[in-house]
Amino acid sequence: MNNSEKYKHAFDTINPSKEITADDILRMKEEKKMRKGNFGIRRSLVSIAAAVVLIIGVTGGAYAADLGGFRNTVDTWLYGEPVQAEIEEVSEGNFVIHYPDGRTRETGGVYYDSEGNAHGVTEEDIIAELDYPEVVKNEDGTVKVYYRDQVIDITEDAADGHAELKIKRGLIPLYVTIDFNGEESFTVNTSNWGF
């Protein structure tokens, strides 16, 4: 028995229903065309939606790239006020912080592990550095330290060339030592364990 004989034998046992008329067949064909037409419209709408998402994704990615470097937004403090700053990695271990007032700050560098191998700092290191006291010498001669929402006037200590501060921050205070090396130069050292 070949394949065509097998098919004939299998389908000979099926009897068509007597209840189906020619009108029913025409109606079923029309319904099939309608379903097929709706599927074609849906397929077109899905294609258009995918194209719009792709265009938005590509242009949004290009905007976020900002000439090749991606920026991440972080919450931080600036002059005692909460702000959102953008951190941009310009090269391995080197970053630029963009503040909302237009100021930028370059930071970064390398650190050495216990075996003497150099490693570039990471974005996480830079974010941790943002929670750091900021010393500002104003045009009127006052010197202030900004830390989170605190502003501390150290003008008198700056005149002496050395300032030591204990800044409140939760359970463990932050101890800050500032040495003024000249008119515009100073060094800031911090510790969690006292002076």
C-alpha cells in the first residue's frame, strides 16, 4: 500500500456533515477573510510601534551618550542644598561631575593594591567622595565648610592656617582637619575616629 492509498483509506471513513450548506461555506470564507484582514492591520500597528520604540531608543541613547561618555545622575549636596549631579566618565579612572548650577569638577585617579598594581577609581568611589566636606573661600574673605545640610564658618581658623572640626553625621561623627597652605591652597583630611 503506497501513501496515496493510505490517505484514501484514512479519509474514506470520514463522512461530511449533512447540516453544512453552501451558504455556510461562503459565510465561513468571509469570516476567515475578515480575521485575516484584522491580523494584517494588527501586524502593521505592531510594526509601526516597534519602529517608534526603536527610534526613541536610538535618539535617547545618543542623547545620553553626550559625545561618547555616559552620565549617571546621583543625589548629593552643594553649598548645603540637596542637588542632583551628573557623573561622566571621560577616561578610565577619570570623571567629570556636572552640577546643576553649571559648575564642573574633574576628579579621579588611580589607587594601588597590596601588590603594587595600579587600578583606576570607579564610579562608586567617586560617589562615595561626593559625601565629603567642601571648603569654600568666598570673595568677601569668609571661609566656610559645607557638609550635607550643614554650613560651618571657619574664617578665624583659616587666618591661623589650621582648622579642626567635628561634624555631626549619624552615630559616628566626622572629624575634619584643614591645613591652609597659602592664599588659595588647602588640604582636607577626614577621619571617623578623632583628630
